[in-house]
Amino acid sequence: MDQLIKPAPKRRRNHVLTAFFLGLAAGAAAMFCAGFLYLRHNLIVSRHFPDLTADDFDDAFENAMPEDSGWRATREACALPLPTGGRAVYNWKFCQRTYARGLMDDPDHGLILPALLPCTITIADDPKDGHAVLSRLNTSLVGLIYGGDARQIMRSNIAPEQDALISMIADGIRKEKAQRKETEP
């Protein structure tokens, strides 16, 4: 009977441990790659406006901010050269003092999060068809990554308000363009 129950040879145990650690390493590498690809795809949010150009937005941005919103838009001079073909590219900073203070006063991330402020919006003409594309940091995702007060401020306040302001500005530009068309002979 003693001969029937034999412990597994040491060599086999080593193979099992090697396979386990290789599987663990492969899983960690797959998670890292998937996370990297997810961030690469979702860290920047872009909105396309097929009926508008970057020049339309640039002309309207500064004057389109509602006074009571608390948001301020300022044009940021960019030292980068224009893209080939001379298409327009503009940088604007959207800033809301109340939210900025909340992020800077965050006890856990107050030294890190101000690097994200104010929120830059880039307006450029798409090289394929010439329509305006607005790109900005995905503040909802950044808030989710940092958590705490930043999550609340970025996901519940900054992201939806920026989207609403951009939509309002685009609607105002469309109305103004339509009025100009009606008054032109």
C-alpha cells in the first residue's frame, strides 16, 4: 500500500509553480496593456462640429461666456507652429474659480491637481473635411482616477458644465451664422 501513494516528484511541483508565476506575469502584463490602451483612447475627449470651423469658435468663445456661470474663457497663445496646410488651431482656457479652489484645497491631492488647471480646450479644423473639433482632457476620468473631492468636483460639476457651455456656444454660433445668411443679399 505504501508503494501506491507516492508524493509528487519535486520536478513536477517546480513546473506547477513556474506555470503559476508565468500566468501571473502574463495576466499583469495584459492588465497593464489594457489599462494603457483604455487611457490612451479615453483620456482626451473630442467633439466634432461638422457645420462650424475653428475660426467660428475662436471668434465667439470670449464673448459667449455667460456672466452668471462663473466660468471664464481666455485665449492661450501657443508657441507651436501651425500644422501643415495652415489649418487653424486655437487654445482656450476654461476656468471656474470655485471648482479650482475646491481642487486646490483637496487634502489628498491638492498639490497634484492644480497641474490640471485651468482646463485647456483646443479647437482645430479637422484636416479631412475642415470642420471644427474641440478636444479637452476627460475631466470625468481624471476625477474617477483621483477620487475623493476631485471625483465629485470633476465628474459632477466641471465635465457637465463644460459640455453645456460648449453646446451653448455652438448653438449661438449657428444662430448668428443663420442670421447673417438671412441679412446678406
